[in-house]
Amino acid sequence: MPKIPDQTPRKLTQKTKARIIERDESKCYCCQVKTDTPHIDHIVPLFLAGTEDDDNLAVICPECHKGKNKTEAKVRGKIRRLSGVNKTRKKKKIQSRGFDRRFKKKLDGSVVKR
């Protein structure tokens, strides 16, 4: 079974966050608007083999971050589906819709047991 890269979030230090915010001047790299509440984001996500280097970190505004996270979640789900990670679960048996297989209805309307 193929293995998906580690998806656990890593904690960035306050020193690293401050360095990135100062470098980008608190401007979102998506919409180029200066933000009061900057988030730090990985340009290439960690689950797509992104790194923790400063080159891969950038300031992003909360609105853009929310949209980017939604998009990344769709991509992550598609990767999991295509790689077969969720294939190990047993298929759920479909419950009968009220038709008992032991009985058979004839054309004249009578019901007989098989």
C-alpha cells in the first residue's frame, strides 16, 4: 500500500514567524493586501513534499488562508482516494429494502415460499 507523506503540522517558532512577517512586510502573497492578523502558510503544502524552509513560508491573510485550506483538503482527499489508502475498510453490506428473498410473488398475486 502506498504511503502518504506525514501530514502532522509542525510548530513554527516565534522567531521564524517574526522573520517571515518582516520579510513579506505583512502583505498576503495571494492578494497583496497588508493584513493586521497575518498567518504563516506553506506555499507548497507539507503533504505534497513541501519543506519548512523560509523559501516555502509566506504571509497570508485569514480569508485567503481559509480558501487555500479548502482547496488543499480537496486535493488531499483525491490523493488518498487514488492511492488506495481508504481501500482497507470492509464494504458495508446494503440493508434489505424490505424484500425477503425466501418468498416469491407469482403473476396471479399469490406468494409462495421458495
